[in-house]
Amino acid sequence: MRRSTNRPHGLSILALVAAVPLLAATAAAAQSTPQGPIPYDARRGVFTFASGLEQALPAVVQVTTLGQSEGPSSGENEPRPISSGSGAIIDAREGIVVTNNHVVEGGRKFTVDLTDGRIFDAVLIGTDKATDLAVLQFDATGLSEIEVVDSDQLRTGDLAFAVGYPLGLDQTLTMGVISGLGRSGMGDRIEDYIQTDAAVNSGNSGGPLLDSRGRLIGINTSILSGGGGGNDGIAFAVPSRILMYVVGQLRTVGEVKRGSTGAILGSLNAERSRDFGLGIVRGAVVENVAPGSSAEAAGLQRGDVVTRIQNRPVSNAGTVAATIGIAQPGTQVEVVYLRGGREGRATLTVETPGTRSVVIGSEVVMARGLSARMATDGLQVFAVEGGSVSAGADLQAGDLIRLVDDSAVADLNGLARALEGEGQRILSVMRDGEPVDVILP
């Protein structure tokens, strides 16, 4: 094979030799100046982030989920591994591990493997499907924990490190940058993801996303692949801002209680933007406002397009849900909206979600996590809340509701009456021209 002898234009061997002392001086300066761009290890003569990251690595664990065996094995019917992923210890004293809901879903038993070779049984404290988070707890001594920092301080271009157990390998560290913030459109209702190009693969789910000092900024939850399921340099993590609220709720009450304002929202898209005569395609459309709600008191109206919340840009309805959902009741939330092409502002007070099973507005019904309105071809579901019974039953935005428990429903009042009260409901819907039955528990 022919070897190339090309060199950068105008650079001689003598110039390279002359540059060596300059490189050494630069490295020494990096070591002596704490605010240098990259930490330098003078003893080994290398640039490295190891000193910060090594403190976090012992707190990254492998999570194995075991489910019911399909049949006897050696005369016993023991649980068998059905999935595995990663997790992060965020409270060493209590043995608290955060991971993804999809890592533990369907499991009977859970184990946690540490980097020192120890393995422990773990107890599932709680899960939250809307954010794809879960909390495990196990009893052990000599544990490490990862320091958690506020993800709101992140900037696009910051270095990021993903740690986990991908593709059957032992603990693996990959590096990239924060390539986007406030990402949405991944299918969940609660969306405000950190996007990174740090390599994340199957098995990384539930593992931490760290900053360059080894502090937790998010939990890796999904990748966007162009095909084949491999890593294409786009991964998403739940930010620590949402993570810590969800974990706190699961640890104290066993479930996530989200705030509400009574605004029923849908996502702005190109088609709806043209209908409104707007020049933007990002925002949350107020579909209706629940009677007597905080949103009604603040003056929001159907057709308003929310563009900012708490001075954060709004990508879609999920952005608003993520902010309202982690706010304590009584919190004042500032929103900026467009109405008739003119900008307005409103202050919403976050409320405890109402106990009514059905909320009916002038043009919208909201029940069991679904929001429906009248369309030209019938009652149409336009939004499904992540983590709700409707989401769990695979009801989808765009479904046309024809029957509830074999009884025809033709208008909003009929749908509200059919969904009122407790108990299972069977919805017969049309989806892409095909009939589908959806069972709401």
C-alpha cells in the first residue's frame, strides 16, 4: 500500500521541532492556571477530565429486571432477566437509584450491580411513565453518590459525558457536547429533553449524563436513529430539573402529583400556524380553558398561542406541561402569548389537579388523560397526557371516538356523560380509517 508523505502546506520539520517547547509551555500553563480550558495532568503529560469523572463512576450501576419465567427450569419457576439498563445512585445513605421506567417495566424482581463486583436485590419505590423515570432502593454500605446540579444552567456547546452499560459491555464512558436544549416531539406528554451527541446505545438507558466535573445533569432515556437501531449521534436525557422533582414525589408519596392551571393545550404546527396567520411553528395552542380555573382567571382564551413560559421558549404543549407539572401549588407562572398577532402576558397560579373525573368546556372535554373536541368528521382526540390511563391504553391524538361501551356518542355532552364516574370503559375509535378498540381501566 502506498504511504502518503503529504504535510500541511508551509510547515517544515524544523517548525514542528520548534513548536514542541511551545506546546509544553502551553500544557504547563494549563496546569498552573485553574481556569484553563482543559485540565492537564503534568505527571502523565495528558489533558484529561478523569479526576472529576472518576468520583462519579462508582455510583453508576447496572440494573437488571427479572420477570416471570415462561416455564419450569431445573424444576423451578424462577424469574428470568427480561431487560437491563443503567442507573445512578443519587443518595448513598438511603441506597436510592434513579433509572428509566422502561428499564424496570414489567419486572417482578430487580438487581443492582456495582463496579466493585457486588450485586444486590433492589425494591421498586415508584415509576412515572410520563417522564420515563423510576426509583429503586437497595441496602448496602460503602456506596458512592453522584452530585446533582441544576440543568437550567446548561448551555449548548457544554461538554457532556454519558455513562452506562451498553450492548452487553461493562461500564462505558462516552463524550460529546450538549447539542440542544428544551427538545420535544419524542412522543411523551412531558417533554423538555437535553439533546447530546455523546454515544448512547441499548443498555445506556437510565444511566447518567454528566458535565465535565462529573456532576449529574440528566438521565439518558432515548436515542434518535436513522435506521437499524444504532447510534446516529442524537440522544436525549431527562434534565435534572424535572428528574429531582419526580424522584422527590416518588420517594415521599409514591406517585407524581402534577400541578394544573386549567388550560387545555395542543401543539402548534405548520398547518395550524397558517390557519392563525402566524410566522412561527413553535408554541402551545390554548384549545380551551376549564371553567373556574386559574387560566380562566388569568384571561387566557381559546386560540391563544403560548410562546414563552417562565422566560423559557415554548416548543409545544409538552414544554408547558413540563414546567407546570413540576411547580408546587400556589406558584405564580408567567406566560407570553399571541392573540390575533399581538403579544400578551398573563400570570397563572398553579393549582392542585381537580378531583372531577370529567372537565367540560365550551368546546373541549377532558377526562382520564384525553382531550377531545368536535371536528368535521366527529369527536376527535387532540391530546393525550403522558402517564395517564389513556396513554397507557394507547389512545392516540387523531383518534375519532364513535362508541363508548357500544353506545354511540355524537357530541361533547354525550362523551362527558359516557366517561363520568369510575370503572372500565371501552372506546371504539377510528384510526387511519381502521376501527380500533381502546380499553380505559
